[in-house]
Amino acid sequence: MKPTLTLGPVLFNWPAERWRDFYARIADEAPIDAVVVGEIVCSKRAPFLAPVMDEVIARLAAAGKEVWLASPILVGSDRERAAMRDLVESDLLPVEANDMGALALLEGRRHAVGPFINSYNEATLSWLAGRGAVAVSLPAELPAASVAVMAKTGAALGLSMEVQVFGRAPLAISARCYHARAHALHKDGCQFVCANDPDGMPVSTVDGQPFLSVNGTQTMSHGYLALAAEIDRLRAMGIQRFRLSPQDLDMVAVATAFRSVLDGERSGQEVMAELRGMTTVPLENGFFHNMAGAAYADAPAA
């Protein structure tokens, strides 16, 4: 079975024109099989993308991409609940659920489960499959031993299992907006300052060491999770879907590099060297190797 290369939703506050043009280039140039679209971090951003959403979906579908709509990570107001219900009940495209409320609305219908839902054990996978899930994207912090167990269980349940192999690892989501707070603003009057950081706002320790990144209400890793050298091992475990999370760099080049590993044309180590040449952001794979997430294991165990 040919592995699926998935592009997760843009998590950052990009201007609508840039967001649209990004997906146009993905449609025309990137060897991506499936694309998940939607504003999932902050509902205040969604109205800016609404005017170009249909155009983006049509462009991706015309290019032969499998398109999924993403539900928000955190839903806290009546307005947000209504918007989520409209999204789930539209029936225009399959939905990737990122919140337990979305899962409740999707029961009995074909859907995917995103990495923001805590799928940590076999019982959870069984429960998800029984409610209509067909694919599950595992949380980025799972070590290899857990991924292997989940992949085996998922296969037995008929689930297509996915692992994020590139992009900042999502760590937490909050009802409060630290991005606004860092600029002495309230969430309700944030002035959309998160748009000033199209790749996330860096957070340092008191000693000045890079520590995390903040994206509105979301906390992320400082480095880019990069599992190119672990692709063969993941495939041997039974992982079928490999997710790239968009960052502020040439994602067509990133997708092409990962596709070459999945197709057996290049080694993961070779692609890791290429990725290091694309960015000054450190690359990390610590979670997978049962280490601190920010670490990088130079010689992954077979």
C-alpha cells in the first residue's frame, strides 16, 4: 500500500492572500496526497479565511488532493460551538476532529481524528474506531514503543494510522492568549498580534535559551520535529500516513524531500541534511526516542 503524505492545517495567523497562495502552490507543485484545511487555533482568525476557503478547497480537489476539513482544537463559546456544528454537519467534505465535542457530533459518520485528541492507548483506538473513525493521527510526544503498539492495534481495527514527521510539535492549547498578553493586550482586544510571528513567537528561558514557541493560544516546541531518518522504521511498524505541519519555509521542497524518502529514492539521513540547510530552527526527534522532546538522536536505533 502506497504511504500517504498528509499536510496538516496551517496553524499560524497568515494573511488570507498568503494562505490562499500557499495552498495554490501545494495544489500545483507538492507531492502531497491529503490536505487538512481550516483555522483550528483561534476562532477570531476564521472570518479572514472564509472568503478564500472555497477557492482553496476547489483548487486542491482539482489537483487530485484528498481534502479534509479540520475542527477547532478548543471550543469554549456558544458562537464557537455553533460554528463547529455547522462545519461538522455540512457534509461537504470529511472532517478531522480535534476536539471531543466534534467527536460527539461525528459519531456514526466517517471521520479522522487529529493529533490534538489524546489517543494514547489501545482502548482509545477501539473506542474511536467503534464511533466511525477511519484514521487517527497520533500525538507527537509518543515514543517509538508506544507508536508500534498503537500501529499494530490500529491495523487490527482497520484504522489508517498517522504520525507527524515534520513541523513544530503541538504541546498545549489554552483559553487564554499568551501572544496577546506578551504585548500587554487582552484576548478580546488582541489586535491580531500573532500575525507578526508567521512561524510562532519564540519564548526563551531566564538565561536566554530558546525554549518554546507561542502561536496565539497555542504552545509549541521551539524546534521542528523531523523524523525523516525514522521513516523506514515507522513504515515497518505499520504507519501508513505521514504528516507535515506547515511552517514559514518552502513546504513544497519539504514535501518533495519526504516523498523521496517514502518512495525509496533517498535516505532519511540525506533528507535530514537537506532540511538543516533550509532553516536555522533546530531539528528534533527526542520524543520518538524516549528522550527530552527537544533532543536529537543522530543515530536512530533500527
